[in-house]
Amino acid sequence: MLRAISRVAKAQPVGESEFVRRAVQKQLWADAFEETRRRLAPMIRAKRIYTDEDVFTMVS
């Protein structure tokens, strides 16, 4: 894994620690997003919102 991190970090203009920091930050954000989505899904379904088009119709 260290070799892969080193290789990818060299291909980008960042150091290894900055690459890892960004990767962890992205994963934490993704986890928080999925948790929020999981908690809100039942409320959204109760309002019969299933698609982007449903949202568009509501806000138009």
C-alpha cells in the first residue's frame, strides 16, 4: 500500500501525507453523506419523493 501511495502521490503535485490526508477527508465526507442519506430516506419516501424529477417538481 505504501508503494501505491508513493506512486500516486508522485503523479499528483502533492506529498504522500497530503495525499493520504485528502483520501481520508474524502472518505469521511462520503461516510457522513451516506449516513445522512440513510437517515433521511424514510422521510423522503413518506413524502413520495423518489427521483430528481420529483424534487424538481416540488421546487418549481
